[in-house]
Amino acid sequence: MKNLWNRYLAWREKEKRRYPDQQWLESWERTKAKGKARFVLPFIEWVFLTTGFFYLSDYYFSGNLGSLRSIAVQAIIYLILATIGGLWWWSEQEKLYQASMKAKHDANTHAK
């Protein structure tokens, strides 16, 4: 488990070094300007597509669609998880952005 955690930390450091390019910073600033709701919306769209896909594949393979109640419960669970996931992703991107801006600021400060 510790090895897996160390691999995750190494991947995260690699990601932090990868993002400070200007194109990513500008892209994130545009995304951030639109707001969190616009960022999380694709995750919510994914909920409805996933729920529909699972129930259509269920119908195709088993011949029954299931109850409307089970579809609604699963959609609500996916909706909650997608919203939490989208907000988590937002916060991770914001952390990377802040670290990139700090590194850029430090580089400009030390260059003088």
C-alpha cells in the first residue's frame, strides 16, 4: 500500500511540473472565469448518459428494464458522486494553478 501511495505522490509531482506552461494557465483562467457550475456541468451530463447506458445495456442483455424507482435511485447516487467528483477536480486544478502561479512569481522574483 505504501508503494502505491509513493507512486501516487510521484505522479502528482510530475503533474505539478507539467502544468506550468502558459497555454494551460490561460485555459484554466478561462475555465475558472466561467465558474464552478459550468465546470461541474459535464460531470452531471455524464450522470444521465451513464445511467441511460447502464439501463439500456441491462435491457439488451437481460430483457427487462428494471423499475423506475431503481433508475431514479441510481441516477441520484450518480448525481451526488459526479457533483462531488467535479468539485474535487475543480479544487485539484485550482491547487495546481496556484502552485504554477507561485512558481512563476518565484522565478520572476529570483530572476531580478
